[in-house]
Amino acid sequence: EVQLVESGGGLVQAGGSLTLSCAAHGFTLDGYTVGWFRQAPGKEREGLSCFSSSEGSTEYADSAKGRFTVSTDNAKKKVYLQMNNLKPEDTAVYFCAAGAEVVEGTRLKFGLNYICYYGMDYWGKGTPVTVSS
């Protein structure tokens, strides 16, 4: 079965760090763009980062720049989101999603506002992060 599974969420004090993991089951992330998203209670889902496995490039949202870092393992089965200097406003459920970079012979445009906005094929169920003040 093809699925994405997030892990690594939990409770952390403000200023602390967490590393979330997004594991691909049933497929590899080679040829996929992986996005990290979050949704806080009562708020819309927010895109945090967009990572292209083929180009090795990453785009970050302003809320993630300087504090969050995306990385991947050599086997391209996992993508990580390292989160530093966490703030109470980072409290949310964090999701990863993956989308094929080439669809019917056409490479989708990279970016938070492009493939990571409309081109995600698979979604994880999310992992909750709570940052206490």
C-alpha cells in the first residue's frame, strides 16, 4: 500500500527543537516533490516547505525560513523537517505530502505556490506538535 507516515511530533518548550520524519511506504520519493504543511486549530493549512528530490532544491515559507530545515536520507525513502527555536505559534498538526514531478510527460513547476500547492498526490495523516510557553 502506498502511503506516507509522519512521526516525531510531541510536546516541546518554547525555544526547543523537534525533527519530524516523513516515511514513504510502497514507493520511493525519487522523482517526487515533498511538501511539509501544518494546520493549527481553527486555521487554514499552511505550506512550510517544498523539496524537489530530482533537483535537490527546497523552498521555504517565510514562517519557516531560518528555523526549519528539510533533509532526506540517501535511500530517498524519508524526508525530515528539523525545527529549531520553536514558538507557541508553531503548535499545529504537521503533515507531509508527495507529488510526482512529471505528469504525463510534463514537469510540474516547482514551488510552494505550484506543485506543492496543487500537485500533491499522497498525504500523511499528520503528527501533532505542541509548543508550550
